[in-house]
Amino acid sequence: MEVGLSVVSPRLRVQLLELRQERDKLLYEKSSLDKRTTALKQKLGSLETELFRRLHNETGDYYDPTRFSVLQTDDGRVFIVSRDASSAAAAHDEPNKRRKKKPDKKD
């Protein structure tokens, strides 16, 4: 339920208007970031497609992008890995991301 501005004190009215302006600004920024993120994802997909189109293994066969994935390490090195291996690595790392159980309080 929205409060009418006529029943709000002048100080609260100013704060309410400022909050609405801030909300509108943040919504605009979010929309802008969402558009940029979408564009970057599309560009990354295009670059990955181009990379797979140019790379081939030691026997001269091209890497199948449905079977392989590009992996970049923190130090900037890039690897082509089997999607099965990258899923297994992600599954292996997942238990480490779980929250640790808090010890029970003793009364």
C-alpha cells in the first residue's frame, strides 16, 4: 500500500522522493549492466566458436565444441578440456563450497 505524499511530513516527503530517485537510478544501472552482460556473453560465445573453428588436435582433427570446453586459469593460461572433465572438476569442487555446519550452542 502506497502512502499519499499529502499525509507525510515535509522531511519524510523529501526522503521518499530521494529514495524513489535512487531506486530509478539503480534500476537504470541494472538494466544497462544486464544489456552489457548479454552482449559480452554473445561475444564470448562467438570467440569460443571461432577458437574451436581454428584449433585442431595432434592428429589434425578439429575439437568438437559439444565435447570440449575452454578453461582459463587464474594466471591467464587457456586450456581445452573435455566437458566431462570440466563437469567432474566442478562437481569435485562443489562440496568445498557448502556451508560449514555451525557448532551447537552449549547452554
